[in-house]
Amino acid sequence: MFPSLQDASRAVPDDLPNWLADEWRLERAVREEVNAYRQARDMGPMRYRDDVAVVVREHSENMGQFGFFGHVDQLGRDPGARFPSSALHCGENLIQIPRTVASTWVFGVTLSRERDLFRMSSQRVAEVLVQGWVTSPGHEEQMRFPPLNAGGVGVFYQEDGGLYVTHDLCHRG
């Protein structure tokens, strides 16, 4: 079980990008970038929910560990089924940067593993990810849908290079 995002303040070695040494920093940066986008459109910020973050971290990890990418997990659960007892209704944005390629195109930005992605700050990685969601009408619509006002971000990084990011935006049903 992960500690809450607010408690995650580990020291980061100088030779690692901060988001690789501490995935919570990338989660926080994505959340802040989404909130900046929402606030620029006169919307309130997305409230952080630790219970949602735990579930979406697990989903990101499952995608990496079980080799799938999608909203339905290896057990056949969609985002709603992953929150059955909480009466939450969630929209979900996903990103996968595969581990098997030397470079990848992520929403208009070509990232070379060794030279770009691994050298970016968590803030810059978050900017690239959120900009990708903004350029995709369905993803952007979820970030702008007023009832979706709480949620969490979950990041899973595989040591051999795969990156999975899940962002659920939720409201009570």
C-alpha cells in the first residue's frame, strides 16, 4: 500500500530524474497540471482522493505487470467496477509509453527514451501527458466535465522502461 501523496517526500538521488526515483512526484505533477488546465477555464480544481489514487495506482501497475493497456482490467472490471462500494462514478484517462521501443510518439511529442523522457522533470513529463489528453476530444471532455471534481492519479514505471499513467476523475452518484 502506498502512503498518501502528501506524505511522499523521499530524497531523490541527483543522478535520477525525480519522477523515476519517486513516482508520487509525477502523480502530483499530473494532478497539478490538470488543475491548472481546469482553473484556466474557470473550473474548480480536482480534489485529491487518496482512496481513488490507491485504486488507479493498482490499475497502472496491473497494466504493466499483466501486459495490457485499457480501461478494463485483467479481471474484467471497468473503472466503475473498481469502486463498487464507494458509489463513485469515474471517467478515466490513460497513457502508456511502451518499454519495447527506443522512441515513441506521445500526442505530438516524439520521445527518445534515453535522451528525452528519462531526462525530463516530473513537471515536464506531466505537461506532455496532459497536453496529450487536451488534444484528444474524449479525454479533454472528461477534464472539463464539471461534475467530475475529485479523483487521483496512479503511475507505474517498469524498471525496463514501460510507463503507465491512470487518471480517474470522479463524482458521487
